Amino acid sequence: MTRQPTNRDSSVGRGFTLAELLVVMGIIALLATLTGIAVQRIAGGSRLASGTNTVMAMLGEARAIAIRENKSTCVAFRVYRPWRDLDADQWPDANEVNSAAPQQTEIVIGIATGRILNLNPGSGVSDNDLLVEEFVPVPGVAMRKIANGIKIAGPFTDYSSPQYGSTDDTWITQPECNNTEVGSMLVVRFGPEGSIQTRNPAMPANITPTASSDTAYCTLWLDMNGNGTIQIGTTGGSSNGRFFDYDEFGDEPAADVVEFLAVYDDRDARERYNSMAWSGTAGEDVRRADLTSYIDQFADRIHFNRYTGVAGRVR
């Protein structure tokens, strides 16, 4: 007698169809994508939190130094990339910068030297004057770098704003020098008693230019290499603007002194916007507008107590 196959026998040797395999592979691919996105977001959030913690620590240290030394201090946010000086000019030329290393934001604590310079004396009584108070890095205090892609922003208080009105609703930040961007040197300034200052009280609040086409301003300058001369690289022109433009590695631009800060993920912002449109002077306004939109939504905010200067996060 011949045994007849049963339903159980016929199902034992049955394999997956092509359609079933494709469905399973699709589910696996979807899960992998979602997992990757989640990991990226967690990593980005971790880098942002770490950057904010570092900024808070440096602000607290600068305030403590100001009180201890009874001198004004500042916290400056610079563009950093490793380089080696090959011609002893203390200036990172293009062939001296390590192009393989990523650009980072470096935090430096400076202290006032008591020296005041006029960087751009005008032809008249005050036209084009740019008075700066010299600061130098505090000896023995280490500079700190924050995670790649994390940058610091502050309200736009450009040298021309005392004449042309407030623009505190616009954010400015460090440039990406590889993209030939123009940014700003942001500085938080502490007075000898630890409170937040926007200028040296002994200096005039503003200088009135003798011609409407001129600008005049008072601010501070961090002399990173201690040579007593401001470094502005290849930036040209005759106006005060060339001293404020931050567009090259090694620049020591005149500072935009700010009263509050934002810590944000610049790498994420560049993925959301067309960062190639941010290049050069022509892209400066586009960059500010895009980053303002991003920072308003996603950044960590740091504000200061008006009377004590103590920093605090704003959620």
C-alpha cells in the first residue's frame, strides 16, 4: 500500500517565498534606519549637554577669578584647529593648519591688562575711532575645547548697532573657516565684583562719529599670543568692520560683548539648511537668519543674574 501525504507532511519542507523574504528584509532595514536615527539624536543630545556643561563651568571660573583678582575678566569663544608655526610669525598660515583635524570651538578665560588702544584713529576728532581694552589669557588657566560641531551663539551686538538700533533677536556665532564664512568673536565680560558688564565703565558708552558714513565704538580685544598687536589676517578695508570680521584661523577680532548665550548643534543645523549659501560676506545675512531660526527652536540658553553675574540655564 502507498502512503498518502498529509497536510503536515507538505508543510514541513515549505520555504519562504520571495515576497515574504522582501517583507522581512524591508522590516529589518526600517528598524536599522530608525535605530540609527535614534542613536544620532542621543549622541547629538549628549554632545550638546556636554558643551553646555563646559560653558557653564568656564563662566563660573571666570567670575571667580574676577572677584579674586579684583579685575575684569572675560570668557571668549574662538575657532580652533591644530597648527604648527613654521615661520615664527605666530600666525597660522594656510599650509600650517592641520587640514585633517576638525574645527572646534575653544573657550578662553582672559583678564584685563589695563591697556587701552585706538585701533583705527580717524582723520577727524572721532570718526572711525575704535577703542579696545586689551585682555590676555589668564596664566595657568587651561583653555577648553567643546565637542566637534557644537558652537556658541550670542545676540547680534555688532559695532554699528549703537547707531542703528538693537538686533537682539538675531543670533551670531563663530564661523566655519573651511566654508569661508564670516562670524564674530563672542565674549562674556565680568566686572571685578563678579557682575556682568557690557563695557569698561571708565570708557565712554559710545563715540559719536563726525561723519554719518563712519562708525566709532568701544569694546575689548583678547590678545591671544600676547604680542600687543591685533591679528586680522588678510581682511582689508579702512573701516572698523575689518577688526570685527572673524573669518580666518588665528584671527583676534574685536569682540561682540554679549549678555546671554546659546549653545547649539551647528552640525545638525547644517544638515537642515543649505550651508553652502552661508559662504563669504554675501552669505553672512543668510547664515544669521537660518541659524536664528534653528537656535530659537533647539539651543540650550544661558542667562545671567543682573546683579550677581551668576549663570543659569533657561529651559
